Amino acid sequence: MRIAVICYASVGGSGIVATELAKCLALRGHEIHVVSSEQPFRLGDDQPGVAFHRVDTPSYPLFREPQYVLSLSTTIIGLARSIDLDIIHAHYAVPHAAAAYLARQVLAGTGRAHVPRIVTTLHGTDITLVGSDSSFAETVGFCIDQSDGVTAVSESLKADTYKGLPVHADIRVIPNFLDCSIHHRIEAGDLRGRLAPAGHAVVMHISNYRPVKRIPAVVEVFARIRREIPATLVLVGHGPELSGGLALARDLGVAGDVRAVGEQADVRALLSAADVFLLPSATESFGLAALEAMACEVPVIASRVGGLPEVIEHEVNGYLRAPDDLGGMAADAIGLLSDPALRRQIGEAGREVVRERYCSHRVVPQYEAYYEEVLGKVSG
């Protein structure tokens, strides 16, 4: 199949999953075209079978802001005309489903015999925060419904979509995934020594540092851990809330034990150097960062929100607490850091969940089958 994958290039989960899906589909023999405003974070310069198409958005004095939807639609139209796309896979409803719908209407309106089908994947905040805004809801819901196929990354997000938007499409749940041949625990002894002093536990958080990730909660939980156990907090990634989190660490007297290492394309070594992973988010449609930690055998302590309970079973392969139960999260971490055998048991259980349910060889064929189903519905 000839598939265009439309995504954001940022370090957020939607862009990472879209990029990984593109690479996996290419390895399975499909012709893949990734379309974004810039090269996605985890898409290398030389990915066999994957072509990258940059969306250029010119600025005109008449407009107060760049017209990205029109530029994206124009890019998709040109691509479809040149290679006869079968599928446009829009990751994130806003604005990619809208741009895909507009492109398809233009192509159909020109009398083109071969018009690509649209599959839209809902990832989370495109629904729970942006799409559910009353000023966007009707338009977002319409564009989702106009897709030929719709998927969501969790049952929780599927339910939130029906609850928050006027959507009537039949939403298929296909979870996020990892390439388990790559994402697993590796030797990281030297790195651990560079991250933290000898004798310190390593507590880690990875995100794009938006408000929904609750970086102050990460720091507050760590401060409680630090009162009981020598530990270092490693903050991976970058975003608007990072500076505030570092300021709070100074206020709480733990800044000397906090390290911000910035965005990292490959987090395996960092996770393999960690002892516990904190994810006290306000909401998570799935929690890709949690999945990456579990694959590297790092116990996850997270909020009981969104799709996280579909991945994590409390006290079996991780820990779940109410978002405001920072004391409980800290107690869970202290218990794990004080008991290496328990920490190893929980970490291994998390790894097994990933291997059984969330490896690419289990999930990517679900997307392939869904593409075929969508194309079959149209041709039939």
C-alpha cells in the first residue's frame, strides 16, 4: 500500500507513535510518506522505504497567522496526485483530520478516479483538551466522522471521544506499541554514574513538559522521596513547564539532586539507568512513556487516569494512585527503592506485559488489517 502518515514532529506521544508506525510499515513492504512541518523527532535521515515531505507554510501580510491547514492540505493533494496514495493516515484530529478531509474533497472534486481513503487516529489531548473545547467541538467531530476509519489508542480515549464530541463513527481501539527488538533494558552502568552520585537511587520522568504532565507534582513526589532516601531526579525532555519545575526544586531544597538532560532521541540507556519512573499526569490517553519504562524493566508509579489502568495493574506490574495522592506515590517509590527484590519483580512484570500485548509485531498488523478493511469497504 501507498500510505501518507500525517503527524506532528514534536516529542509528544502522537508524533513518536506515528513515526514508529511509518518505519514498521516500511519494513513490512509498504511505501510510506511522512508529512509534517519538520522532520519528526525519531525519524532518521535514512529510513528505507520512508520518504519525508516538509509542509512549507508561507507568510502573507494579509494573514495574522500561518495558514498551516491549507498548506498541509496542498501538500497532501500534490503527493496524492504524484503517487496515487491509498491511505492518508492522520495522527491527531486537530488539525490533521481537517486537512486530510479538505485534501480528499479537492481530489474528488477534480474528477480524479483514485481518491485516497482517510484513517484518523485519536491520541489524547486532541480530544480531551483541544477538540472538546466548545469552539472546536462541532468542526472536530465532523472531520472525525468524515474519515473512512477512526482509531483510538485506548478504550478510555474512545469513551472520552463519544462523551465529549458529536462523533458517530465506529472507533476501533488499536493501542500504542514499541519495537521490542529495540526497546528493552540495556547495560547502562557508565551512564548511571554520570547521572547520579554513587549510592543514589535514580528517579526519572520523561515528557514534553506541558501542564497536563504536572511537573510540580513530579518534583513534590521526589522531594518526599529524598527526605527518606538518597536519590537523584532525572528530567528527560523539554517544554514550557520545565523551568517552573526546576524553580520549585530550588524552593523545596532539592535542586542539587535534580538533573535536566533535555530531549533525547533514544531513551533506552537513560531508562535502563533508572530505578523508578514517575508519571503523575492529570490525564493520559495511553501513556507511551510508561510503556517505554516498563519495556526497560523500570517500575512505573502513575496517576490512575485515562488509559493508564489499561496498561498498569496496581501492585502487579506498576503502581497507580489518585492524581492528588502524592504521599501515596512517594510511599510506593520509597518501598520499591528500599526493596531491590520487589523492584526487580515489578520491573519484570511490566516487561512481560509489554511483550505480550504492546510489541510492534502484535500491533502493526492490526493497522494493516484495518487499512485493508477500510479499502475493502470503499471498493465493495
